[in-house]
Amino acid sequence: MDLKEIQNLIKFVSNSGVAEVKLETGDVKITIRTTLEGNTPDITYVQPAPVAPVISQVAAPAPAAPAAPATPAAPAADDAKYITIKSPMIGTFYRKPAPDKSPFVEVGSTIGKGDVLCVVEAMKLFNEIESEVSGKIVKILVDDMSPVEFDQPLFLVDPS
């Protein structure tokens, strides 16, 4: 069972009004419970799969997350030279490894391939998101502890 199928199952259970769903497929066992009031899923167990960030070239300014503070948009020509690092999954974005620790990266930080940029919590699993490019962090597009969607832009990186 891949991540996309699990995400679709969570959405289905959340929208269906069902209180609990148990699923066993091979070595993966999933139990999803929802409260009938808010239909917020509670995942009991999922065998984790390795994740890699989704990377693409930016063609236009990347939209900020809904909770992000309003900032003036940079011209499209400037953003075209940057690489966008996107979320490989839905979950909660964390800039720090723990509340009392400093952030993994800041604007202006130089990163290398394999450096941890952030953590995305999905289904009670904390997944470190590593960079697949080297460069300099130009912009952080998501606020700490904000929900993120699959393929949502997280960082702009200047590869030069």
C-alpha cells in the first residue's frame, strides 16, 4: 500500500462518517478512528515507508500556505532561477526537531544534498525531509506547525 492510497483512505474515512476502519494488507496494519463530531482521523499504526521530497523548477511565484503572513510577491523572473522543494506528503510541517531546539534551516542557510530541512508529521510519524539539491535557502514558504498538503511548496533554494 503506497502513501497515495493511505491518504485516499484517510480522506474517505473522514468524509464517510464511519467511526472506525481496520485494514490489513500483507505486513501493513492500519486502524483509523474518527470522532463523529469533527471527523478527525486518529491513526493507530502504519508501517512507515521512506519518503523523498518532491523537487521542481519554479515557473511562477509559489503560493504561500493559508496561515502564512502576507508578504509582497517577488517578480516571476526572479523566482524562475530558484528550485522549489515541495512536501512529499500531507501532514504537519515543523521547522525544528523539538520545541526547545533551533530550526533546521533559516533563510540564508547554505544546504547540501542530504541535509535535513524540516520534519513533516504524518499519521503520528515524524518524517525528516532531506534536501536533494545543494544551495542557499532563499525563502521558507510555510509557517512552523502549519498543516501542509502533498506537493505544497515548502522552500525556495538558490542552486548557484
